[in-house]
Amino acid sequence: MKDDARIEGPRIAISGKSGCGNTTVSKLVSELLGLRFINFTFRSLALERGMSLEEVLTQAAADDSWDREVDQRQLSIARETGGCVLGSRLAIWMLGEADLKVYLTAAPETRAKRIVKREGGTIESVAAFTAERDRQDRERYLRIYNIDNDDYSFADLVVDTDTLDPKGIADLIAAKVKEKLS
């Protein structure tokens, strides 16, 4: 698809909460379609600044400029010439011009298990941290952007990632992109 991609697209936005597979699936979709992969997050900002994710999240809870910086940086990159896959919590809301908006879901237990596998910790502590992070994220998104990230009803495609493997999800999204753009 890389050779026949429009100069200004396709742009694919993939969102979901932590542990739903956003990053993994977005990377796979970008590889399948030969598009740029964009995933600038609080985690990216934490690495850049030599901080822990928890420190950045604490700062973001008290100062909206952290959210605005992450969101503006990823949107700026996504809006450069050429197609891309933007994988972020707010991608489907923020990249209004996306050719395809995909929302990934997973049960809280599944999400916690995936995060533990990726980052370590116990299921209980990660589940509690993730639930609190979800609550804080939703509160901030409503306050800053008037976005309810629990309402993804406008997405072109909603995928429950509990039982599908990342490759199968990426294949499903790639097929939907091709169908939508043909």
C-alpha cells in the first residue's frame, strides 16, 4: 500500500486505554501498510525528561500543559505530508481528518495482565493503578478538551482485543483501510 498511498494520507487513528494493544497494533498496522508510526505519549515525555511515568502523570494531573504538549506534538507529526498511523489514547478524537478511526477495547483483567507482562508488578497493584489512571485520564480529557473517552461510538471500527492476537487485529484494520479507501 505504501506505493499507492495518497500524498496526504491515509491517516489512521487508533485509540484505546492502557493495555488494550494500542502501541503493538498501531506498529503492526503501520508496517503492514507502509505508513509512519506515531505514538508520542506521557511515557515518551517521561523518557525525554528522565522522569518516571508516575511522576509525569502526577504533574499532568495538576498541570494541563503536559497533556497539551503531548497532544500537540503528536498531532503536528501526524499532520505532516504523508500517511501515518497515530496510536494514542485520544487519536480518534484529536485527528478529526483521519481516514479510519479505530477503538480497541479489553476487559480490565486482560489489560492488567498485559501491563504486568510488559512492565512487571502484581496484577492487583497494576489493576488498581490502571483503574485510577483511567479515572484521572477521563477527568482531564473532559476538563481540557470536553472529550469523554468512554464514548467512542463514532469510531469506524471497534475491536475487542481480549481474544484476538495483535497480528489478527492489524490484519482486520488493514483490510478495513483498504475497503474504506477503495
